[in-house]
Amino acid sequence: MTLTIGVDVGGTKVAGGVVDEHGTVLASNRRDTPAEDPAGTRDTIVEVAAELARDFPQATAIGIGAAAWIDAAGSTVLFAPNLAWRDEPLRDYVTKAVGLPTVLENDANVAAWAEFRFGVARHADSMVMITVGTGIGGGIVLNGKLWRGANGIAAELGHIQSVPDGHPCGCGRLGCLEQYASGNALVRFARAGARQEPERAAKLLELAGGDPLAITGRQITEAAHAGDGVARDAFAQIGYWLGVAMADLAQSFDPEILVVGGGVVDAGDLLMVPTQTTYRDQLKQRGRFAVADLSAAETGNTAGVVGAADLARRG
């Protein structure tokens, strides 16, 4: 049995796990991310990986998935908006500190790889995945291989423009998909709806203590399940924009399957029904031809650890 270590690095936590060749997590640990301290974050990753390596000395490699742009060589974090890293030679540092060969990859790429190897896309040869969380990420697998692009930073699908001259995005552009189909967009839509139609947002406002600006994503999901009109409208809006983007991706890549992952997919049909409806509507002109199925991810919150570990197994 071949064991590898996966480390999922986000803005709030560093999660690690020992993973076998079947994608099963045998042991896990986690630490808080000192996000404002690049050196501290780097050393937290080493601490998480080294602890697992001590407990499982048969582990052969480490994979790291980081919320960052990674260079073409897979060795350096070029830029991490939530981790204060700039040109950080993370792969070699971890290799030296822990004593195991290390693979470094973008977090959405490793999540997509986990879904491709062990999730809903495991029987496919090509897939495109959008991860819907606070922001939006993406991963693309073509002909059984992760597609990283010429410079290592492909599949930034959250920054495809959806609305010309639309809502400002943190990347510097206007109208990016991330501004219309992410967890942050869900909250923005719900807060606006609660201000404009408070009578349709009774449950949502009750959960938020009467203050539209206090509305959170978790409250929107709870209220939507309870039938709150504004909360359900917010999911319908992000589902619409996500469905439009998925139709564009189907026409661009013609994959076997399209996958929606990330934390927001836990809302289930609240997100997936409007997304799938819009996706089908957008592709009516292709009704005579086969198009990719659109499905929710299956690997859940272990995707980052599992995908990173499996990529490490492959070198």
C-alpha cells in the first residue's frame, strides 16, 4: 500500500492527511493559518506534514494545494491574495525541511484532480470543475492530465468576464464570474433583496437579527430551506450565472463532465437546480448533439488533501 501526505492550505486553516492509493484518508491533522505571516504559514505547513510523516514513516511524498498562483515548474508560489506570499519557493523549502519529495499545486486544481480520480468524474477522461466558495476557482483535466497552461496558472475560471462593465472584482477587472456566482455574491444578492423586499425576507431577517448587513451565507442556506423568498432568489441568481458559465465551458472544451464543487455546493438543489436549468437552456441550440453532464462534486471537504496526496504519488 502506497501512502502519501496531502496538505490543503487556505486562508484560515492548514489541513493535512495521510492518503492511500484509493483516496482514503487514514489520518488527519490541522492548524490555524497565520495568514499575515508568510514565514509562519510556511512553517505551519512543515509542522503539519512532518507530524504526519513521523506517524507514518512509510509515506513517500508530500502534495500541497495552496490558494495561490503556482509557477509552471510547480515550485514557487507566485502570488497568494489571502496568504501574503510573493515569489515563495515553497516546494523546495518543504522538501528540505521534512525530507520527502514535494509537489506544489493550486488548491482548485487539486480539488478537481480529487474529483477526477475518486469522485463523480472518476470514469471520465476529461472534465472541467468550478469550485464555488467565498470566491471561485477552477480545474481542468484533458486526456487524463491536469491542464496547467503555459505558465502554470490556467483555469482561473472565476475571472472569466460575465457582465461587461459589471461589479468590480478584486483582480482588477469588472464583471468577473466570481462577482456573480460565488459565496460572496450570494451574500450580496441576499442583503440587497432583504433591503428591497423585507416582507419576502422575513426568515432571513429573523436569523440576522433584523439587520440586512448581518446576513451570512449559512443564514441564507437555512432561510432558503425554510422557504424564504429572498434567500431562494439569491441562490437562483448565482445558479443562473454559474449555468451560463458552464455552458460556455462546455462549448469551449467539450468535456465528458462538468462538475460544481466547493463549499456552496453543500446547499444541494438550492444551487444545482437553477444551475442545471440554465445550463440546459443555454445549450438548446446543441440539442441534437451530446453535451457534458453537469453534476455536483462528491469528494467534499477532503478534496484538497486527497487531490494533493494523489498528485504527489504521481510525482
